Amino acid sequence: MGTNEASVARRTGTQTGRKMDIDRAAQFFFPFFFVLTTVLAVLCAFVWFLSPLGFGFAERPTNPLTWKVASTIYSVSYFGGIPALLIGQAVSAILAVFGRTRAAYLVPLLSIASFLLGAGIVSYLLKTP
């Protein structure tokens, strides 16, 4: 083995060692992350499930287009977003079991972020006159 090959092998071994350390840390912290995101997802789902009472849909925006957009986004987030939050948590746990920790971290973050974005847009549209 020449000097160039030895340095490449040494470098590759070091990078693999670092990657293994990162993977171990990700696997160690995943249960804490999973509990935190599960509590957040269940809380968001519960609040959004009861949101028709809080929003008071009798008071609509005066612009019919605003109302139409808000009600459409609300319907999508209510009937699609709530199940997506809860299914995202289950998918995350399954991915973690199969060793796909990066995906296991990303799935709940993306589902919660997209749900909160939709909820924020609906809340903003319903508060505008």
C-alpha cells in the first residue's frame, strides 16, 4: 500500500468513526426528541380539533374570497393535517427502529411545521376584516 493509499484509508476510517459517533448520539437523543414531538403533535391535534369553537366561524371575513381560502385551508388541515401529525409520529418511530435516524428526525419536524404553517395562515385570514 503506497503513501497516498494509506492516507486515503486513514482519512476514510476517521470519517467513518465520526459518522458512527454522530449516529450513536442521534440514536441516544431520539427517545427524548420523540416524546417531545409526540406531546407537541397531540397537543396541536387536540387544539385544532376544538378550534371551530375557538374561531367562532359565525364571524366571517367580509371578503368572500378570503373566507373561501381560509375555509379550504382549514378543511385540508383539519381532515388531512391532524391525521398527518399523528401518522408522522408513527412513521418516525418505524424509521428509527430501522436505523434511518435522519429521516426519523425529519418526518415529525416537517409534519409539525407544515401543520403549524397552515394553522397560522387560517388564523391570520380569519382575523383580518
